[in-house]
Amino acid sequence: MAFKLNVNGKVREADVDPDTPLLWTLRDALGVLGPKFGCGVGQCGACTVHLDGQPIRSCVTPVSAVQGKITTIEGIGASAVGQRVQQAWTELDVAQCGYCQPGQIMSATALLTKNPKPTDADIDAAMNGNICRCATYGRIRAAIKRASG
Ligand code: FES
């Protein structure tokens, strides 16, 4: 079945089964490889993308349920907040293996868009669904603070 999806500002068409997770639609049907597969059950955050600015777990979101604008790590730099977050991530050398970092950046950008001056507790609450096996949590928090100005 053909689904029209707005991905990073471009309308794309994916021919997939309706219950195909958005993650696999993006990766396999559309070649958008930034969102990563970690757990596949909505627990790790590696697959996080934005749907109309809200972070969602694309591994547990069927493509047929998606209505709205999808933003992935490839498109997050189009927003001023996303740019600041990416810059802070680079300046503080946040990534270790890097695998979870697209999801981390998507969650951080959603947080700062909603709450430009988050407290440590706000950061922990917003980011606790994003697991990092290299435990870069300290640098993630520092980068969010830097990006918050
Ligand atoms: Fe989606 Fe882990 S791969 S939350």
C-alpha cells in the first residue's frame, strides 16, 4: 500500500504494509538512515523522530498511524534549536560509539523547543527514555545546558 509521508519537508511515497513500523519505512523504504534500531519495543529511544515536533518512538509507530510532519536527525538542523543542539553536541564531543545519539539529539531538541531553560530534573525527565550504553549521560546533560544558552 502506498503511503505519502512528509519527511524533513519533502513529501515521499512509501509502498509498505500498513502495520510496518515507521522506523523501517524510513530506513528500508525511504533510505533515511539516521533513526536507529535498538530494542524495537519502545524502550531505548534510538529510533526517536519528531511527529509535528513531538518525539515519538518510530519502532512502535505503524506507518498507517502517522499523520503529520516527520522530522529525523537529517532534518533537525532546519530549526534554530536543532542547530544549537547539534553544535553543542559537537563542541562537547558528546558521542562515544554514537549509535544512540540521533535519538538523544531528537529528544533534546524537543525538550529545548518546549522548555528553553530546563532544570536538571527537567532534563532527566525528558531524556530518561533514551538509553546510552556508553553512559554519555553527563555530556548529554552538559550539551543540553550549553544549547539552552
Ligand atoms: Fe525504538 Fe528502542 S528501537 S525505542
